[in-house]
Amino acid sequence: MTFLSVVSVVAGIMFGIGAIAAVIRIIRGPSILDRALATDVLLAIAICALGAEMALNRHTDTLVVMLILAMFAVVGSISIARFMAKQDAS
């Protein structure tokens, strides 16, 4: 095995463990803010995994997917923050 393939396997395992931990927090999170934060972490892990895959295979085919995931993360975070602000004001 080459060094690059070892690094890619280790990175894949780390991304997988992080994604599993985020999914567990989404399922078990006691509040909506815990679930929202775990969703943001899961989206960040997906974006980083796509970026690592792009770097390893030397292409830019999934760049649009990364940008759309980032947009969903930002819009989702803003929506939840506004929802919680309205709920606290009540």
C-alpha cells in the first residue's frame, strides 16, 4: 500500500466515526439545538469528505455539490436561530 492510500483509509475511518457520532446526537439529542448542531456537523463532515475525495482523485466534479451543501447548512442554521429567537420571545 502506498502512503496516499493509507492516508485516505485513515481519513475515511475518521469521517465515518464523526458521521456516526453526529447521527447518534441527532437521534438522541435532548433539544432541538443539539439536533441542529449535530446536523451542521454532519453537513460539515460531508463537505470535508467530498473535498478530500476531490483532492485524492484530482477532479472538481463535486464542487457544485459541496457548495449546495454549504448553502443548506447556512440557511438551516439561520432558520433554526430565527425560530428559536421567536420562541424565546413568546
